[in-house]
Amino acid sequence: MFNRKQKVEKQIHDNEEKYRLLVDNANDAIFIVQDEVIKFSNPKTENIIGYSAEEMAQISFEGLIYQDDRELVLEWYKRRLRGEKAASSCSFQIISKTDARLWVEVNTVLLDWENRPATLNFLRDITAQKKLEAQLQRSQKMEAIGTLAGGVAHDLNNILSGIVGYPDILLMQIPKDSPLIKPIIAMRDSGVKAASIVQDLLTLTRMGIATPVVANINRIISEYLESPEYEKLKFYHPQIDVKINLDVNLLNTRCSTVHLSKVIMNLVINAVEAIPNEGTIILSTENRYIDRPISGYDSIEEGEYVALAVSDTGIGISSEDMEKIFEPFFTKKTMGKSGTGLGMSVVWSTVKDHKGYIDIESTEGKGTKITLYFPATRERVAQEKSSLSIAEYMGDGKSILVVDDLKEQRELAHCMLTKLGYTADTASSGEEAIKYLKDKSADLILLDMIMEPGIDGLETYKKILEVRPGQKAIIASGFSETERVREAQRLGAGQYIKKPYTLEKLGAAVKKEFVP
């Protein structure tokens, strides 16, 4: 009898030990709530929430729930406690002892604890999962907006081509002392400014980045700090101290210098406008080697990066606004006084197009730090190409076939090429160009990449090569160099020029094909 009792007691003890080991080593937080406080908890509960078992027994479980979620969670919990029909799990946010906001998922089971009703709860930290979901949603939202913006930008680019291009032709035809020169230049400059806004829209399409070059971000920052735009910003905000902390041994990155310059400008402007009175902005760069993925605003993968950070002592960003700051036209600023509303959207799209990452640290009332990570390279910076004078890119009568589906574009290119001294002809589609070249020849083709209806520039060029092997061509498009552009170049096409093109850009591109 005694031995049997010992065996039973040992079995009970062994079972209790097994359950204790399971509970203590579980990956989920396991705890019992009774009378609105946590009466029992395993180590994982303390690890996630941050409070000790003794502390949790002194505070209300309701007080751990994030205020915005509290009403919904308590209603769900009461229904579960009453045994009413309700979902077995609930996702919400809690505030840990360190004031960190965590997303958790809780499964609840009714039980009796010391002869009174209670709930056994299994809690899992899903903060990382929620961050990934938020990143995916941001990406999908920006891609959808980009698709819409792309169609608008493409049409605007074609319209702006005449406003940017024809003034150069007029300036070549009127006397140097003509009173028309000033308004014509103003017209052209307005067109160029409008084209830069369209470029912001194109950046949102994830097709706005030009061919990347090897560059050093320190130099791009230095050039911005010497620009008229920065001087104007300093003039209107003399109370703000801008400090520069650049790593002298900073690695290079493959990038579009134009886009990175705009990113720097937008970040600095945002930082300035976030400081209502006196304050400080710090621009810094450093080499960063990430040896394990970092989960922040973005999930930063392993690799070697050039990090650009802009920090300010401004008003900070609220948690609600944090999810919206990169959306087009989202702003807390006065309408009409702070640009197009695309500044931070351009930052996001540019970083993504450069296969980079964004991290944000912000505290309301204390300031914000935005850090951008760009893949580093040890390639050397290419030497800058010297620009040609107009006399140097004048033609000598060679024949050029302009292929574009828009009449206005064909007429503009024809006029420009004629003024530059070339013999120009036009075709309104890829099919028409192929038919033309079966009977006639052209020293060069100026080929639009996107043509509707019918075949696009790449298919046109492929079929032209069947008729005229080795045919010289340059590509024109309102978008950046896509894979189809690069494929055409691999087949033999030369320069790529972006619409709306100026007389100088078109002349230089054509000249290079004839005089490499």
C-alpha cells in the first residue's frame, strides 16, 4: 500500500514536472487572468511584457492593452468569459514595461482557477509579422499609385516636348537683340520646370531612374549644399543650424545622381519644415555592413551599404502618420507653400529603385532621423563627360528617320533635326518604318520606345534589322531605360534619350552615333 502511494505521488510529481517544463519553455506566453489581473504566468510572458510575475499581479491586464484597441479587446474578452459565441483568438496591441508597442495574438480558454472562473491565455508576439504586412501594403499601395501616375506622366511628357523643344528652335532664328528672347527663354524654362514635376510622377512608377552611374554620395551632398535651392532655404530659415558629418572614406554606390540629389533636397526641406523655431539638422554618411537582417521601418537585408542619414530636432512623427508619410500628397504643411506634395514619395520610390532601404526613428516633440541604405560598390567614379557647344553637334546632311506614334513629336523632332543640318523623314508607326526601310535607307533612326497601337520600339528594331542589318538607331522614351530598351541596345541600338528632349540633348545624341 505504501509503495503504491509512493508510485502515485511520484507519477503526479513527474507529470507536474513535465507540465512545468512545457510551460516554462514554451515559445508562447502562457498566463491566467482572474479578477482582471494576471494570477499565473510563464517566463515567456515576463519576457514579452517586461513585467515580473509580482508586478503583473499588481496591475490590471486592461492597463497593458493599447488605448485605441482597449474597448474592442475588452468586449471580446468579456464575451469569452461569459461563454458567449466569439472568436477564439484576437489580435491587438499592448504596451510593454519599456513603453514599446507590440502586436500580439491571444487565444483564450475558459477554466476554473482555485474554484473560480478564469481564462487561460496563450499570447504570441506578432510584431515582426505585422511589420512585414505593413511593408507589403505600403509597397502595393505605392505600386498602384505609380501605375496611375505613369499614364498621366507619359501624356504630359509628350505635351511638354513642344514647350521645351520649340523655344530652342525659335532662339536660333531670331536676332540676338530681339525683345522676344527673354519671354521665349522664360517659356522654355517653365517647360523644363514642369518636366521636372512630371519626372517626380515618373519616379513613382518605379520607371523613372535613369541609367545608374558610379558616384559618391558625399559629393552629391556637397553639390546640393552649394546650390541656389539650398542658399534660398538657409535665407528663409536662418534660425536652423545645419551640421555636416560625412565619412571621408565613404564607399561609392551605383545611382542616378539627379534622383539622389532630389532625395537629399526633399529630406532637408522636410527636416527644416519640421522645426517650428530654432533647431538643428544633421546630414551624415557612413559605411555600414549589415551581417544579419535588421527589422525596422524596412527589413534591411545583409550586405554592405552606404548610409545617408538626415536627423532633426523637430516635432517628430506620430505613429498614425508614420504609415502615411511616403504616400503622394500626404502632408501636414500649408497647401501651396511646400512644393508638390510628392517629396517623400519621390524619396521612397528612388530608394526602392536603387534596391535600397529606409529606416525611421522618431519621437513626437523630440525629432526624427531618417536613414537611407544604398548598396555600396568599390567601383571607381567615372570621369564626367564634357558637353558640346551647339556648333559641335551640327549635322552634315545625313538622313534620319523619326519613328513616333504622336504627330506632335514627329513634327518637333523633324524640325529640330532639320535645324541641326540633317535630312529628316518621319514614320507614324513601327510597321510604317519597316515598310519605309524596305525601299529607302536612313543613316540613323530616332525610335520611340512606346507606340500604340501596333508594335513597340524593340519589336520594330528587331524587324528593321532583318531588312537592314547593322542599322544605326537611338531610342527615345518618356520613361527611363527599361529592360526592353537595354535589349534593343544589345542588338545594336546606341544612345537612349529621355523625353522631353532639348535641342542640345538630341543634337549630342545624334552626333555621338556618327562620331563615336
